[in-house]
Amino acid sequence: MHQVRDGTQIGGWAAAALHGQRPMQTTSLSIRRGPRVVRRAVRQLRDAARNALDRPQHRRRNQRARRRLEQIAPASVLFVCSGNICRSPYAERVWKALGPNVAVDSAGFIGPNRAPPPEALLAATEGGIAHVDHRSKLLRPGMTRSADAIFAFDGQLVARLRREYPRDARRVYWLGDFDPVWSGQRAIGDPWGKDVREFRRIFTRIERCVAAALSCRANDSS
């Protein structure tokens, strides 16, 4: 501790600054990291609260989504995620593999002409889906107008689609609502920047949701 002339005691980085010394780096880092830790904790609490509210509603949302899709029997579908390199291109290829008589496309809001990350390619190949030739596309108004059903993966995407394309809002679906089981959250999270295990987990859920959505068309045609 250091005592200044009025008797006040100061310590740590303040005392070091008083003597013209550089504060310890660990103290500086902890100060900078503090807000990030708080924001992360708040985000985790918010997500946990949202998931707790979503769980009891999943069955009703699942039934409603299935009824909506059965009524239109889509001949064209569109998958939309943030960058069109992780979730939406995989969903597009899975739908094509399982339902070849439907026009399928995918797009994103950022970063055109990018390839999927290596982790996505590896996880997809393990699942029997090859999309090494995929390059990301930006979402255009004509794509939403021509799609009978538009599938999004999380709340931000759903809200943005409905806000920017209000005429097509009634055709926007949460893909996660088609999951036949509750998976802990309504959203299908973005695995970008994570390891291949997370891509496997996300892709497995996408496969399950796409298959469930496709079964609505099968029920309609029977």
C-alpha cells in the first residue's frame, strides 16, 4: 500500500501509476476480461431461461409446424443461416438426398463465395453427404419469393427474415420445431469456429429435423 499526503492509502495499479511504473499485465488483463465474463454469464442465464420456457411448448410447436407444412406440401424449400457455410448447405444436401423431387436451395446474410470449413466437410462426409463443391450465396428477395417453405435455424434468423421479407413471413419456419424430440433448445446453434464434435452434433440434429419435415410431405401425398 502507498499513503498519499492526505492520508489516503492506495495500492495496486494506482500506486504503480503514481510512481510512474507500468501496472502488472495480469491486473490489466483481469480488468479487460471482467466485462466479457459478465456478458457471457448473463448470456448463459438468459439462454437457460429461454430454454426452460421453450421446453414445455415444443410438442405444441412441433404439431403446429407439421400441420402447416402438410397443408402446403412444398415443391420448393429454402434453408437460411448466417453465412451459408455450415448449417444451411448441409440441410440443403440432406433434403436433396432424402427428397430429390423438391427444388432445394440455401443462402445466408454474409460472406458470399466461401467454402465450408474443414470441420464441416469432415462431419458431412462421415454422414454420407459430400458438399466440398459448395460456395456460399447471399440471400436475395427472389429466393424467398420462390420458396414454398423457408427454414431458419435460430431466433435471430427467423426475426430478420420476417423483418426484411414481410411478404414471405408466413412461409418462415423454425427448423428445430420439427425435431421429434426435445434437444435442449429450440434453436439449432451455429457450429462455426467449433471442433468437429460440435459439427457432428449439429448435423445429426439437422438430419433429424429435415427427415421429420420431409415426412410431412409424405403424409400429405399418401
